[in-house]
Amino acid sequence: MVPRPGRLGAGAVGDLGREWQYAGHLSQLDEPGRYVVADVAGRDVLVLVGSDGDLRAFHNVCLHRAGPLVWDREGRCGNLVCRYHGWAYDLEGRLRSARDFGDVDGFDPEAFTLPRFGWRPGEAWCS
Ligand code: FES
């Protein structure tokens, strides 16, 4: 993949196509919980700094019934709590609580970890 000259590659989301996708600048992602949401091919991609400081990218979609995980285009959160029914994910995308599902036979929260996009954070560059 060859980035197109003149476009800022910082925070780019790769592996979604043949071109880099601009998600945000790394200065927006400078501490755990900071996030940006980018429109990539018509889908909201949430790029988030985990509690370990690593960047991760997820669909901005809850695994319960597809509510958005965050509503703002950028911000900071302690964890990801869906407003619809309260499912809560940690900053690494692991389901930590699923309201009303605690005692359901066979319900395994580990089966509901948010799938990650394969991506590479880009370097800031321009020409
Ligand atoms: S859609 Fe997210 S908790 Fe139900």
C-alpha cells in the first residue's frame, strides 16, 4: 500500500482498502480512553487508546443489538457503555457487564469481545 502524497497518514486506518483512511491525528489519541470516530466506507470506525496505551480500532457498534458505543466524533471515556441496554466493554473491547444477562444459562461474556479491525497507525507525513 502506497499512501497518496499530500494526505496526512497519522492515525490512518489501513487494511480496509487500497488507500490509507484518515481517522484522526495522533495528538487526539494521547491517553487511555481517548477516541476518534471516522467514517470509513460509510461505516463508523472507533479508534481508541486502550488502558495499555495501544491503539485499537472497532466498529462503533454494540454486539447486543448494534447500538453505537460512542455518540461523539471524538472524546474520552472510562469504558464503552452502550446507551440502549447498558452493555459495557472495557477499553480493550472485552464485555464487562451485560445488564439482564448475568444469570442466563450458557451466556459467555468472553464470546462478546468486540472484533478489531486489522490496522496500522500511520506516520505523520506530507509532501
Ligand atoms: S444495543 Fe447495546 S446494549 Fe443493547
